[in-house]
Amino acid sequence: MKNAPVKRKTLASRARIPKLWQLRLYVMDSTPNSVLAFSNLKSVCETHLKGSYRITVVDLLKHPKLAKGDQILATPTVVRRLPNPVRTIIGNLSNIEHVLVGLDLRASS
Amino acid sequence: MKYKGKISPPKVTPLPKSPTGIRGLDEITGGGLPRGRPTLVCGGAGCGKTLLAAEFLVRGATLFDEPGVLMAFEETEAELEANVASLGFDLTGLVRRKKIVVDYVHIEPGEFQESGDYDLEGLFVRLNYAIDSIKAKRVVLDTLEALFAGLRNEAVVRAELRRLFRWLKDKGVTAVITAERGREQLTRHGLEEYVSDCVILLDHRVNDQIATRHLRVVKYRGALHGTNEFPFLIGDDGLSVLPITSLALNHKVSTNRIATGIARLDAMLGGRGFFRGSSILLTGTSGTGKTIIASNFAQAAAKRGERVLFFSFEESPNQIIRNMHSIGLRLEPLVKRDLLRFHATRPSLYGLEMHLATMFKEIANFQPHVVIIDPVTSLMDAGTESECRGMITRLIDYLKAAEVTTLFTSLTQGGHALAQSESSMSSLMDAWILLQDFEGNGERNRVLYVLKARGMAHSNQIREFLISDRGVDVVDAYIGPSGVLTGSARAAQSSLEKAALLASQQEAAQLKREVERKRKALDRQIGDLRSDYEGEALELRRIAEQVGTRTFVLGTERAASGLLRQADTKVVAQTRVRARHGNNGNGTP
């Protein structure tokens, strides 16, 4: 357990190499889940990545073609396109702990 | 559809169906899968679920002008295209021509981080987009159960699946959903509870080291369907289900006859050989000449310009050609002219169904007039008896429908030969010729009977069947008080008969000569007697003349002496005159 923070730190530092985080939130219309997911994502990013993130919201109702590219199955889905590797979180992001694990942001918490 | 129409009463509108284009499946289901409804195809690993689904799509796109969407959860587009290419399906081309859309849904277990509530709207969107982009009528989801592995929240998955099937129905697409077979239920995750219209179960069983795939329609709501388990196979042009029952006994029959290539055998078969399109069984123990008769038949047909397909399960084509050459049958030129084609495989190479499918394909390609299967009993080793019977029934039906004359040779073991053939095949056959060995006098001789020949007056005689380097010949066997004689016994008997005949001929000639001699002797005797008689008659005449002369001389002499005596000659003379007139004097005195 002693080594754990160190490891996290290295992971986090590696993950933070690119200046800008590119996140894509795929939603289906403005359902309650969609709205909730967006606000949850926004708050996580504000807390951990202030100023160095960009969220693109994709409404699949309007752009169904885009679903295939990021292998979207469920909605809402957040895809971390940058930094590499690509990571995916599905759900309305109400479990912040899971979001942090999913985005590989645990170290900075 | 037409199948269905025959069964149901005319006022009921039959359930609309989407033909699958898979050989045999449409017959079993009476026209195809329920149109606009989902069908579940389940089965264990490697039993052909994906191929069935893919063929459903490909046939739909190519034969019925129904574009399709293939949503694959396990294989990527490239993998799928490569896999179905082995069945001869050009998925790539169909995708390019916008007849089929392949959408690979990548789900890796544990790849997603799940946080909070979600639904599978993304899947719906993709599917919907794919369907709309080509106006698809058919959808395949292969294998939907990957969702259970990829997503942790099973409750959501189940709820979404229920919604998905509902949505598919509303969308009006004919869907095929594949699923892994479960231990106690049809599918591992109980998908059958969502799909209630049609469930097809695939199965891959190994029996006696030979694997056979089976298909069964477990459920087909609102339609009659074949409930049996049907063998099916995956050939290099797709699946074929082999229903026995779909083939009705209504093939047209021919009254044409075709010669067997052995004149005497034709004579035994009412003088003109077999009926065209009939199935002929040739049974015999080993070495009785089955292949020879079959080759003769083949050669005769090919020489008439008919195409002959020779399935050999024991000998290689070259070996048959060489061996037949030794009895004066030249098959090679016929092979070169492509009138005679050999197809040789080991019976144990694959299962019965695969053999059948291969044979069907060969027959369909070559369109033969005559098919020879030598020997059909080798195939019997590749399956159980009932399977074999079923297979031969299907084969015969198929060939009869195509008016192909088929000659099956059947190797029988000594002893129970007849019984064995009888139970499995003979009742299916139109003609049955039995070849047998007769042992005796230190030799074996071949004989031949026509046991049955439907629809013709055939010989009830046993015939001896001779094989020489000039070919085969059928001769009368000698039947005498000591039984049937064949081979050298027959030859001895016939030479005995010849000797006896010669002896009696000689005897007759002898007798004739004797009679002739006697007649001549008689003639001679008659001649002798006559000459005797003539001699005596001559003597008699001579004597008579002598007597006459003497009397005259005597009279003359007496008169001379009377003259000499001058006595009472006048008196005497007067007395004589008186005496002569005396009778008159008595009347006239």
C-alpha cells in the first residue's frame, strides 16, 4: 500500500503529458440521463482538469453515423480520445469514483 | 409458401414467410422464417450458427432482393468476409453494392467503466442507421449474448433486449439472432424467453467418430413445420439441410429402357434392359463381378453418348480402368471424351451427410444420365443403419426426380447376405440382381439371378456369368438331376452329352448301313430266285415242246404203220364218221 501512491502518481503524470484532454460525450437526445451525464462529467473535469479539457457532446439522434466510429453501444458514453489510450465509460456518470478510475484520474484526487 | 398453402385450409391466410434460400430449410419450415419477426438460432460452438445466419442474409440479398444488416459481436468485418468466402459468398461485393451492411460491435469484457445508469440506445441507433441506409429487410445479430459478457448490469441488458426484440418487430425486419446453447436451457442466457416466434436448434454430434450436424425447428409459432431432427451440412456453396420427408413420391417415370451392355442380361430383363431412371441393386459377395457388371453398364451408356458418373468408394479410377482393360473394356477413351467421370473418395473421409452432399453436387454439376455407386455398402460404414437408409432414400429420390438411372453395387458378407441387403435397401430398389459364387469340383463359378425387376417380365432362371479377356458373357447353367452345374462341371456335362449324341448318331448310321446291306442281300436273293424260276420255266417250255413233238411224231408213225398194214383203217375211219352222225341219225331216222 505504501507504493501505491507512487504508482498512481507516475500513471497520472504520464497521462497528463498532453496539455489538452479531448472528451466526447455521446448522448441520445436530451434525456435525463444525458443531462445528468453531462453535468457529472463537467464537474469532474472542472475539479481535476481545469482549463485543459474539451468536451464534445454528440447527439446520436442527429448524428447516428458517428456511433460506429467510437463503437458506441450504450448511452450515455464518454470516450477519452486524448490522451491515449482511448478509454470509455458508460452510464450517467453518477458514480464519481468509477468515472475517475475510468478516466485514469485517480492520482490527482 | 406453396407447401404451406397445400396444408392449411384455403380460407386461412398463411403466416407471411421470408424464404431463407438455404436448401432444405425452406421445405422444413414450409417457406422460410416468419417474416418481420425475430428467429432464434441456437447451438453449441462450431455448429454453424453464424454461417446459417450469414447465408440467410446473402441469399436474401442475392435471390430475394432483400438487403440485410449483419451486426456482428464476435467477428470483425474482415473476419466475417473471409469466413463466408469459404462458402462461396461474396460478402465484400455485396457490401460494396450496398446490399449488405456489416457492423462489427466491439465488446470486450471489462473494457467499459460503468458509472451509473445507461441504456443500449447506442446499439439501437447503429442498427437503425444501418437498416435505413440500405432499406434492409433482414437483420442478423451474431451473437447477441456477447452483451452479457461485456456489460455488468444484467438487469439493464435484459430490459434492453426485450426492448430490442420489440423494436425489431415494429421495424418489420426479419431477424435472425444467434445464441450459444446453454446447459439446461436452449441458450446460455435464456434469450428464448424474448424470441417466441421461431426457434431453430443446431447441433453437432459425433457418432462413431463421425461428426454430423443436425438442425431442428423447436418452435414455430403459427405454422406447421417439420419437427424432426434433420441432418445438415456446410458445403463449399452454403448450407444444405437434408429433409427426407419433404420429398414426395411423385416423380415422373419413363418407359424407355436402357441396355445393360450384356446382351444376355438384357434378354433376362424382358429383352430390353432396365427402365431409364430406375434404381438397380447389384448384390454379391466379394469377387463375384459387381464392378465388372457396373463397368459394362457404364461403358454401354457412355458409348450411347450418355454421361455416366461413377462413384467409387474402394478403387481409384486408374485402377478400375486398368482392371477393366484386362477384360476388354476400354474406359479410358470415354473418360477422355468426358462421357464417363469417376469420383473416388474414401468412405471414412467424412460423414454420410457430407458424402451425400458431395454426391449431390457432383451430380448437379455433371448432369449424368447414369450414376454408379460402387459399392454403396462402403458408405454404410459411415453411419448407423437408419441414417444410411435415410440417406439412400434421399439419394434415390433425388436421382429419380432427375430421371437418372442408378446402379448401386452392394457387397454382402457370406451367409446373411440377402437378409442384410433386404432390410436396408432392396425395398427401395426397382431391380435387384444377385451375383453368387458356386463352389464345387474344386472351383468357384459365378452365377447370376434377377431377383426382382419391377414392371417387366424378367427371367426366373439362374445363369452362369463368365468373365474372360474378351469381356463378360452370360450362359445357361446346366440344370440336371444332380442340380445346377457350372464351370467345368457344366463343361463336362456338356461334353458328356456331346459324346452321347455322337454315339447315338454313330449307332443310327450303323443301323442304316445294316439295313441297307440287308436290303441289298434281299435284292440279291430275289434276283437269284427269279433267275431260278426263269431257268425252270424255260426248262418247262422246252420239255413241253419236246412232248408236243414226240406226240406228233408218234401219231405220224402210227399212221404210217397203219398204212403199212392196210387193215381196218377205213373201218375205223367209217365208224368214227358214223359215230359222229349217230346223234343226228337218232333224231332223223
